Amino acid sequence: MAPPLKVQNLVKNYNKVQAVKNVSFELQPGEIFGLLGPNGAGKTSIISCIVTLETPNEGLIEVFGHDVTQQAKAAKYKMGFVPQELIHHGFFSAEEILEIHSGYYCIVNNRERIHYLLNELGLWEHKDKKVRQLSGGMKRRLLVAKALVHEPRLLLLDEPTAGVDIELRESLWKFVCELKKEGVSVLLTTHYLEEAEELCQRVGVLSHGRLIKLGETHDLITELTHRRVSFSLKNSLKKIHHELKTEELNNRHIFNIPYTKSIEELFNELSLGLGDVTDLKIQEGSLEDAFRYLLVEDMEENK
Amino acid sequence: MIKKRDILSFSMLYYKELRRFNKVVIQTVLTPLITSSLYLLIFGISLGKNIHLLGDIPYLAFIIPGLVMMGVLNNAYQNSSTSIISGKFSGDLQDLKITPLGDHQIIWALALGGLTRGLIVGGITFFVGQIFYYQIYDKFLLIVHPLYLVIFVIIGGLSFAVMGLCVAFWARTFDQLSAISSFILTPLIYLGGVFFTLENLHPTWQALSKFNPLLYLINGVRLGILGQSDVSLNSALVVSFGFFLFVYFIALRSLQKASFSRW
């Protein structure tokens, strides 16, 4: 079966600026894939090319096997898109907007689905309000509902939680996870790396339009970050020397150890047992650490 | 081949256009009604008494078709251009691009939306004109060739709605939009024979007017209502349909090239 999304050697230029440089990646069915990168890295340009708002200069984009430039209509039926910027829809109510949007996908009687989405996204009580009367968070939820009226199998979320409060973020991600369970594949861009770490099975990291890393989120963390292990010794007079030790503060010894080394190995090398230490703390590496590492590395390579 | 799906998505966009101008009915329908009533009152009745045309047609009868068509053209143009421009502002224009609506569906939905509003305003103008005419001449103005009237009103309304779409997609600022309206469209409409016949013009202007497609559209409507016109039926038909095909082609190119992004 064709993958939900296949991006191959994508290039997008704006005048003389190359915003996307030969980017390739694929989404697997039912996965949440995170496209990460600092501002201006090319995330929105890639999504814009996928949803046909922009035309790629080179490369191929397929949605469930449909080329988005050659078979745009077939591809559009399969995907839903939540843009980064809010949309106001001055004249219409939330429910009317969803009805109209359903009509664009040739769905005439979509009331059941629309009511389901209004309920799921906490918009039911606001369904008759004009869109301009809705708060920013509600408008954001309406955008998600709009993207889902036609039950797409691929959902593209371009920074859906930008400027959204914690409660809404949590409910939104819960909903996205439910969609994933239903087999919907999700491509998301976000600045909240903790969210990406929690949600995404795989991530791609973009810098200056290039995809500098692609892989399983967990693998990236173990490959590019260290565990921070710290403990105090019962015998505070005992001295410890080790190449991975980074700090010692008030009898607290701090180590940064790669994921290839187990804590047991570290303790063996230090000739310590669990009985020798108190207050052992292990802090796992994060996607944010991996992300920072990649960006710094990329910057140094391109100096 | 036209598929059922294409018709459905087109119908929804057309329906949205109707709902949109229905929600601002004062701006879209009542304002043009007042304007055309004032034109009829001032030009048709007050000044019209002193204007004598060749033949026995009263000046009021002469300007009714012109004002009807002016209402149709202006409103068709306004409807589609403001629809696109407000979409550029609010950001919902991109919905047209990301959903399965095709270029032809978008053009036809906006064209018919504009035509519908144009027909409403044109119809109201004609109705008001009839009231004025009845008050003065104690009879209604009869339509001599209803079929011609329908053809020219429809083709004119569609052409101008499509033109509104082209201009709105092309414009990058409000200045550009109003420049087209003020410097090109309004002069072409006013010089297209709404208020005068070609005979009243200097020969140079008469020759230049022949290049104004609006002259043919407006005179086509005049031919339909009064049975008289400055141009022949055939030339009016050829120019009007040619003009429509021309703007339709430009609209297709605009949609392929244009940005659907927010301003």
C-alpha cells in the first residue's frame, strides 16, 4: 500500500531564496511524525507544498500514492490541514463554516460528523456564534474541526498549539492520539519539543531548509544526548575521579553518561555499590537536548 | 467530463456566495437601489425633460436599460472581488485551494454569485424605473426583445463577476484594487453609453467607443428592452461572448498563478 505521505527530493524556492533544499521523508500508516526546526527552517513551506498552497520547484509529493501536483483532487480528499494562522470567517457561525467546508468535499448531509467534532473539540456551546466572536483557542479548535469534516486519513498540523493554553493543548493532543488509534497518520510541526517527544514516534529535524536528521524519537535521544546521573556519597570524604564526571557540588557528584553505558557499568568503574550512595537521581536526555545538539552541530558545519 | 462531485462542491461555494451577500444586504442590495433611484430621479426625470433624443424615445426610457446594466455589471464585479479580497484578509481564501474545488468550479461559483447579486440589483432598478415611467407616462415600459435582454444581462453579469475575480486575485493592495475600479472600470461603464447615445459624441470619441466592450453589453440590453441600439445585434453578441471568453481565460490563468495566501 502506498504510504500516507511521501516527500521526495523536495525543493522550494522563493525568488532567489531556497527555503526547502532537497528534503525527503515518508510517513507510515497510523504514525505521528514531527517536523521540527527553528523559525524559518522550512516547515511551513513543506506543508504548504503538500497541501498545494505552494508549487514545488523540484521533487515529488504523494499522498496515498496520489501526486499532489498531477492528481491534486484525489490527494485533497485524503488529507486535512490545520494552518498555523487563525482564520476569521467574518460572516458565518462555527457550525455553518463546518457545513460549507463539508460541501467543498462534496459531503451534503454531514451533520452527524459535524456534531461529533463540535462535541469532541469543546465547541458545541459555541456552534451558533459567529467565528469572529470566538476566542483564539476556540478558533484554533474550529480549524481542527474543519480539517476533519471529511474524515481524512492524513492530518497535517502546522503548529496547532502556538499561543494555546495548557488545558487546550492537552485536550488537543488527546484528540490527536485518538485519531492515531483510528489509523489516521499525522504530520505535525511544533515548537514545543516536550510535546513532540511525547507524541511523535519519529521526527525530522530541519535547519535552513535541509533535513539534518530523521529517525525514531527515542533513537535520536539515545544517540545524541546523555543521561545525567547524580548522587551523594555516604562517605563524604571519599574522592571520585572519572572522565564522565562533570561537576561536584557539596558532596554531590554529577556525571553525563552516554546511553551506550549502563548505570551498572558506571558504578562498577567507580567501584561503588548502591549501598555507598544516597539520593541517586537519573535524568534522561530529552528531545530538546538532541534538537539543540543537532542545530549547534549544523551551525558549526556551515560556518 | 463534469462529475457529480464537481457539481456538488461548486454548488456549495455558490451557496456560500449567496449567503455571504445576503448577510450584508444593506451594503449589497439596498445601497445600489438608492443609487439607481437617485440616477433615475435626477437624470431620467429632472434633467431628462430637457434632453431630446433622435426618434421618439423619452430620455427616461433611454437610461433605464443603461442603469439596469450598470447595476448588474457593478454589482457582479463588486461581489466577486470583495469575496476574494475579504478571503485574503480573513485567511479563508486558502480553503478554496486546499479543498478539492477545481479552478472551473471556483470561477463558475463566483461568476454565478456575482450574476445573482447583479440580477437582483438590475431587477430592482428596472422595477423602480418602471414606477417612475408609469408616474410620468401613465404606462409601463414594455420589453421588446426579452430573449436579447436575458442574454446580454447574463453574459454581462458573468463577465464582470469573472473580471472582479481576476482583479482581486491580481491585486496586492487595496490601492491597486481601487485603482482598477476608479481608473478603468468606472470610466468604461460611464463612457459605454449608459447616459448617452453614440450620436451625441464627437466622431473621435465615437470611434474610440467602438473599442469599449461595455458599449456592446449596454447597447445589447437597450436593444432587448427598447428594440433600439447604437450597435447591431450581431456585433453586440460577438463582442459580448468574446469578452466573456477573454476574461474567463484570464481568470483561469490567474487561479493557476495566483497566491491564495493571507494579505
